[in-house]
Amino acid sequence: MTALPQPRPAPRWEIPDHLLTIEEYAALGETDTGFTELVEGRVVMSPSPSRKHNKAAWLLGKQLESQLPPELDFTPDLDVDLGLAPRGEPGFSRRPDLLITYREASARVDDEGDMYRADEVVVVVEIVSPGSKRTDYQVKHDEYADAGIPHYWIIDTSDPISLVACHQADEFGYLDASAVTGTFTTDVPFPVKIDLNALLD
């Protein structure tokens, strides 16, 4: 009887031992579990979001789809090069829960297999997880503002579910509106009405 060859284990995804540029980070590819972001050249690992978290992002996209103007598109869970460091230096890349971008940017990302650039993003959305509250409200808040992304929406699914809309205020970074519960309505950067309670289905 002949023994069958044993399958080789899949190659392990390894974090390099040096600070990464955006190009080096993009070349790493995807991990088997969870996701990564790049913060000042350091790879930060995060566990996969919960079902409730992912469902809220999906339901938000569903509400947005019929309300977006024709030139805009939404994309869940994709990397953004924040452009906070010169090329060749340790970079910054975040993976927001949802992005609203220009359609032409989405076409470029599809064609090139690349990540979005901060100047292609109109609204960035983070859904707060139990372990990400400080990161979403403070760290990413400052990074997205420094990257020049015009609007940042922070959705907190703790009871009652709320949305904080932040927008660029010249050299001051983001100006944060008060948290909204129930229905979020705005005309900026486009007219939209979001039933926040429906994100908890």
C-alpha cells in the first residue's frame, strides 16, 4: 500500500520586522482571519467584526444605495491610503466599515486592484465596536481629518443607537455635531435620511 503525500500547510501570513510603506503593506495581501490596518508603518491586527456589526454596515449601505447621487458609490470594508506620509516612508492605511466615494474612484480601484486614496473619499463611516471606541472617536477621527476626508460619520450601536456627523472646518480639523438618535437627516454632502434604529435588525 502506498502512502498518500501529506498536504503542505498553507504559508503563514507573517508581519515584517520593519516599518512598512504603503506599497509594502499593499503587497502583503489579506490575512486568513480578521483584518489589518497600517499605522505609522506598523501593521495592526484586528479580529473579524461581530455579526451585529457587519449587519449594521450592510443595512446602512442598503439605505444609502437609493439615496446616493449618480456620481457617488458606497463600498464596505476596503483599505484607504490616508496619504499622511511621503512615498517611501512608513505609511497609514485604514479599513473603514463603509466608504462613500466617487464612482470613478471605484472604477479605478476595480481596474487596478488598488486601495482607495483619501482624496477619493467623500464620507468615511466607522461603526463602533466594544474594543474600538477610543480608536473610532479619537484616533481615527484625527487621522481622517488630517487626511482631508471631508466627512466622518461615527455610528455607535449601543443603546440608543446614535450617529455623530463630523465635517472639515478648515484648519481646525473636524467639527463634530451632536449625536443624533432615531433618524439622521442631512443635506451635506448630499441629501440623505437614515433610519438608525433599522440598522439593528
